[in-house]
Amino acid sequence: MMAGGEFWSYQQKFLLEKFIINNESVVDIARRLGRSTASVYLKCSELGLSLKKRTKSYHYRIVPERIKILPCLKCHDDFTSKGVGNRICPTCAQTNQGYLGVVYD
């Protein structure tokens, strides 16, 4: 037994991930796993499971991946960004390919 409570079994970790993916509230997850909500929050943090507040009543859900429409830094046309570092549209990226060793995926 740990200082803060019992160890999490592999089955409990698996169920935790499953419940979060199914957008169950932390309160419900804690009740189903026989854990405190604080324990659920801590284990989510340790496992890298992202939670976002969904209502004012402390119910949480997983944060979906978000696609952003951004203006290209070169031509200023809007395009669908693939992530934080993607600020040049595919057309301009293709044009830049090979300049100064620049390689885009």
C-alpha cells in the first residue's frame, strides 16, 4: 500500500482511459472505480489524459483534437493547419521545398 492509497491495477488504468474516451464524468468514474475524484484527477495527469471542464458542476470530458483554419504567413490565403508549427499552406510549402535546405512533410 502506498502512502496516499492503493496502487492502480492495469485493469483500473484501462477502464479509466475507456471511461474518459466515452466522456463519462470524473465523479461517475471515481464511483465506478471505487476511487476519490482527486485520485482520478491525479492518475489522469500521470497518464497524460487530457480533461476539460464541460459544465459548472465539475464534470469533465476528454478534449478533442482541434483543426484550425489559419492564414498562410507567405500568401495570406486561409488553409487548414495540421498543428502548432504549421503556418505555411501546402502550396507555399511546395514552393519553398529545397530552398536553404527547407523540407516540409
